[in-house]
Amino acid sequence: MPELPEVETTRRGLLPHVVGRRVRDVVVRNPSLRWPVSPGLARRLRGERVADIRRRGKYLLFDFPRGHLLVHLGMSGKLTLVPEGTPPQAHDHVDVRLEGERALRLTDPRRFGAVLWLPDPAEKHALLRGLGMEPLEGGFSGEALAAAAGGRRVAVKQFLMNGQVVTGVGNIYASEALFHAGIHPARSVSRISRERWDRLAAAVRATLESAIAAGGTTLRDYASFDGHAGAFQDQTAVYGREGEPCRACGTAIRALRQGQRSTFYCPGCQR
Ligand SMILES: [Zn+2]
């Protein structure tokens, strides 16, 4: 499933090719995604210029003068830029044709993605309203994490993966960040010092940035906007390495189950 780094990789890849261009047309071949594709997109967007592409959690927001096109990649979706006239394949459900003879194409075999029109302000929309802190933005810090943890007793890994606390820190990235911060994934958030929260915030940010630099993580069939697969999965410290030696101390990496997800950690490095 595309995670925050894949979505951010897509966003950064599309920015120079899409922002500032006008939409020539929108073609919806199959509106049956997770929610029906908003009707009337072609009428609404024809001739309008893309002002910016932003990301909130795993949602992409294409900003237009009178509203926003929200795109979610669901379980299996990807956005690619294709030369105009490229014949659509079976799972190519939506094309946004742009000036410059290229089209932004949504491919989504499992159809859990979304393409919705949001009026201003986008942040008030039900899908975006309850989202937690953005881990790559300025407000994300040890202080903010400690404040959000106040009064809770949940395990720190569950806390990090709660989208109402922090957006987009999926299973891989939570495991990796906790390793780099030296914090045991089952430790209660009520028992983490302020210094360790600072270390964790820095580790979350660094883990996501290195995944973005590697072009995201490819676990199934995800490919970034120009079709290149990500490489982050080949450089994890703990994720997917049960029984293998820790790269820092040589102790065998262990796995445990938390909330029906596998967590990987080093018993030598993480307390
Ligand atoms: Zn270790």
C-alpha cells in the first residue's frame, strides 16, 4: 500500500511537471473507486490552472482557484504522467489531460483509491479534519509528541501509528524510527522522557526522509510517478529482519505482534 513516503515521492515528482499547467480535459473511465469519483470534474476543471500540489497525510491535494482535487492512492493506486494518447489499460480509471500533451493518469487495480472535488477550505472536509500532526512539517517535535501523549498509557508504537496523533507513520516507518531512537516498541508513552521524545521525533523525520530519498518502499506493486520502484525496503535496520543480526550490536532482531501488525526490534539497542 502506498505510504506517506510514496505519496510524498509522487508529489515531489509531479510538482515541476504539473504546477502552473492548465487542465485541458478530464476523462473518467470508471467512477467506482472507494467513493464515486466526483461528477462533473471535466466541466469544473477545464481551462483551470493547477496552483500547487500539497499533501495531507496520504492525501494529495491539487489546488485550483475554486477548490481542490483530492487524490488518494488507496491500496494499490499510482499516479503517472503519460504522453497524451497513450492507450489506457484495464485499471487506468481517470486521466487529467494537461497542457503540454501529457496526462496525469490514475491506475488502481483494487479501486480503493479516491478522486474527489473539495470546495474551500479543504481542511474542513471530513476526510482531512481529524488528521494528526504532519511529521515532515515544522510543528512536529518531541515537545508536541510528549504533549499528545499526556495522560495516555498506550504502547509507543501504537501511538505513533495512530493517524489522529501523527499522519502517515505506517508499520515499517514506526518500527524503523523506534529502532533509531533506541525505544522499545511496547514501552508505554507514559514512561518516555522528554529527551527520548526529542530523539523519536528526529528519528521519525529522518526515517521518512530517507525513504523518500530512496523513492519510497515497494512491497507490492507500487511504482513512483515515472515508473521506478522504490528501494527503501533493502536498507531497513529492523523491519522484515527477524533472526538476522542487528546492524548496530549484532543481537538477533526479534518480532512481536502489536494490534495485529508485526513489530520488529532489537532487544540489545531498544529499551
Ligand atoms: Zn542492536
